[in-house]
Amino acid sequence: MARWLGLVLVMNRRNFVAFTALGLACLPFVARSSLADEPKKGPPAPKPAAPAAPATALSADEIVSRVQAFYDKTTTFRAGFKQRYIVKAYDKTRDSAGSVIFEKPGKMSWRYANNGNRVVSDGTLIKIYEKDNKQMYEQKLSSTQYPAALSFLTGQGKLKQSFKFSKQDSKQMKFASGYVLAGDPLQPTAAYERVFFYVDAATFQVRRVLILDAQGNRNRFDFVTGEVLAKAPQGEFVFVPPPGTQVIRP
């Protein structure tokens, strides 16, 4: 059975360069599926502060532009998150929760409350620490296939340069008070086949991301209690593992 990594970003041991699934990060479903078959158990979806009847006249392109504009003007952002990762082949589900801080350019810090795992990028190196296995994966950020599904949060990517978007039926997707966009990658990637973005209709913040990979695995992130910060806490993007940790580099 595949070994749980319990991380925001899951790495393949034999190919550290490729993100096989985000589960950072980042959020999946069976190809081209709706959310009708999403398991009812697990962390509840956040309730976005949106009008009771959101505007429906906006096109997918207009929604994406407003989402990008929100994050373009944001330098440092903090949120709580709830993650559900489903391995289709074994019909196994892993729920996690914690907090994350993003800061441009390329910095992020994920803290998993349930298992002590960490994912830290200082903009140059990305480190993925597994507490239970006493291991840490380390690589230059520029050498990774950093997922576009989350890279816009750190100023490393633009949504329209990474995906072709289509607008989904929000009611059918069980997000009637907001917008749902399906993103198909413009360039093939081993990390995912399709990404769903759930957008707050009032603020245009991304409240949920779901990522689908080629194996049908599902990785969902719900971002809650989001707030813009003037500055990240000192030392937030520096991580030194405990003594005895095995450091793995490609």
C-alpha cells in the first residue's frame, strides 16, 4: 500500500522533481466529474461571505481576472486549511488540518496540526518534512514542477497562463453562493489532470481547490479564516529539522 505522506505537497520518491499529487498541496476528483459524488463525511466546506444570489452574468474569463487581481495586490496571506486526500486504488481517505502562510515571491509555510508535518519554501528551497518517518525532502524550488494550482498564491504563476477555464454550474457543484471554475492545464503535467477552483462571489478569494490526477486520486483543500497580513512572522519561512532527520535530495 502506498505510504501516506500527509503533506500539502506529495512527492514521488523515485522522481522528486514531479509532484504526483498535492496531498499539499493544492485539492481532486474523477476526470470531468461533478461534486455530486463527493463523500459526505470529512471537513465541512467554509461558507463564503457572498450574496444570497450571486451574480451569474460574469464569464469564466471575467471571474479569473478578478481572482488574479485579488492575489496580485496581496503580498502576504494567511489561512487555516482543511485537507481531504483520497487514494482511489485503495479507497483510502486521509483528513488533515492546519494553517498556511503565503508570501511573494515563492514563499510558503504549511503547518499540519494533526501530525506535525511541515512544508516550507523560502523562495529558493522547498522542504517537506515528515515527522513520523523522520525524513525531509529538499530541492531547489526552480527545479520542481511547482503546481500552478497554488503557484498564483505565491506570485509564481498566472492562472490564465496555466489553465483553460470553463464556468461550472455552482448549484450543481454545491456552491450556490459563489462561482466554480474548472481549469484544464495548457501544458501536460504529471501533477494533475484537472483543477476546480471555488471562488467567493463577494471577494473573489479562492475558498476551495480540488485537484484530480491521472490515477483518479482526489485532493481537496478548503481555505478558511483567510486574512491579508502586512508581514509574516519572523523566521516563518526558515525550517531546520530535528536532529536525526534523514534529509533526501535529488
